[in-house]
Amino acid sequence: MSYTLITGASSGIGKAMAYKFAAEEHNLIITARRLEALKEIKKDIEAKDEVKVEVIDCDLSVEENAYKLYEKVKGFELNALINNAGYGNFNFLWDVDLPHMTKMIDLNVKSLSILSTLFTKDYKDKEAQLINVSSIGGYYSMATAATYVATKFYVAAYTESLAQELKANNLPMKAKVLAPGPVETEFVDVANQTAANKIDPSTFGTFHTAEQMADFTYQLYKSDDVVGIVNFADMTFTTRGAIHPAFNL
Ligand SMILES: NC(=O)c1ccc[n+]([C@@H]2O[C@H](COP(=O)([O-])OP(=O)(O)OC[C@H]3O[C@@H](n4cnc5c(N)ncnc54)[C@H](OP(=O)(O)O)[C@@H]3O)[C@@H](O)[C@H]2O)c1
């Protein structure tokens, strides 16, 4: 029996992914800080799908918790790890709250890298998948979100490079980048919480629903491509090869 581990599954895209992957007969391990929300999702999914759902509450902005989380899932065989937990922050750099910013880097970058590395060490020789959630902001610069888009550039470059390493060594594990455009979730509210000048969500134009994004994620999971990205101009989703130019050793 194998499981899909999804971080940031208490709301938004991660929650919708949990429902989608369960509907596709994946057993789940779902994690986030809000334990009650996770328990509700477990109850709801197990009532309608023939799958097992394990819940683990964990604050991944604390480095040692990433190690603790991985230790807790060691007893489960994983078919996929989806590193989805993350948040943004809308501020000009001079208005940024530094502790909030460093916590964001710890969550979006540090914990994601620790979990990805531990997973890769264990699963590189297996038909397993690592899907790391970046953003279209991982391929574009954006005023008011310098640090956030930089964390997402990190996720994109890191995951594309890992995909290159796995391919060059003929290893079966796959590493993939999901790059959503605007999605209706708690993301904008969270990003606005510490903003000196709150961003009106309509600035971003059209939004996908979290359920649409979960369907796109599953499309990426089933494909042989490295990147699943939304085109900001027309909001279409496509899977494709790596986007960053590759430096081949
Ligand atoms: N929505 C968008 O427009 C958009 C666009 C591009 C990329 N993304 C990316 O998509 C991912 C999911 O975001 P979302 O849009 O679904 O937003 P969301 O509704 O705010 O969900 C964020 C998830 O991350 C979890 N999380 C936040 N801080 C955490 C922490 N310290 N430790 C553990 N888990 C934590 C939250 O759970 P708890 O609060 O319970 O911990 C929640 O489950 C993020 O990586 C985001 O950067 C979103």
C-alpha cells in the first residue's frame, strides 16, 4: 500500500489536491498546521473514497520540523511527495517585516529542500514522483513580491535541476514543477496580512479554482513532462519540458 504525501493540505490548492488524488485512488498523508481542518478532510474523504488518509500537524517554517515530519512518514511507502505548503507577501522591500520574510524563506525554500532531499535519497531508484509547487512568479519578476518570487524561482530552478540529474543518471524517479497562476484560495488574504498597501485581488485578473489547479496537478502527475505551467495571458495550462536554460556538465 503506497501513499501520496501532500504538504499544505488544510486549505486551497493542497486541500483540493487531497480530494483529487483520493478520487484517483491514492492513499494520503496530509499535513499542515491546522489539525482540525486536516481531520475534517480525512473524515470527508474516507467517507466517500476507498482510501486511507493519515494526518500530521506540522509547522514547516521551523527547520527541525521538516526532519521530524519525514521521520514520521518513514514507515509508509510513498508514491509521491507534493511540496505545496507556502505563502507570499506583498510589500515593497522597504516595507517588509523581516521575521515574516525569513519565516517565508524557511517554509518555501528550506523545508521544501530538506523534504525533497530526504525523499530523493530514499526514492531515486523507484517509480516515485516529487512535485514541487512554484508559481508563474517562479519564472517572472514582480514588484511588491521580490522575496516571494525569488523563493519560487528557487523552487523552479532547484526542481528542474534535480529532474536533469535524475534523467542524466537514468533514474526512474521524476521531479516536476507546478507553476500556478492566480488561484482562488487563502493565498491573497495571507499575503496581504502584513502588506503596507494591500493588493486588490482583481489586479490579478482571472483566477482558477483550487479544484481546477488540482486537476492540472494530476495532469502533470500523469505526464512525462517536467513543468506544468499556467499561461498568464489566457490562463491555459500546459505541461512541457524544463524552462530554465540548462547548463550541461
Ligand atoms: N493561490 C495562488 O494564487 C497561488 C499562485 C501560485 C502559487 N501558489 C502556491 O500554491 C501553494 C498553496 O497555496 P494556496 O494558494 O493553496 O494558499 P493557502 O490556501 O493559503 O494554502 C497554504 C497552505 O500552506 C499551509 N501552510 C502555511 N504556512 C505553513 C507552515 N508554516 N507550516 C506548514 N504548512 C503551512 C497552510 O496550512 P496551515 O495554515 O494550516 O498551516 C495551507 O494548507 C503555495 O506554495 C503558494 O505559494 C499559489
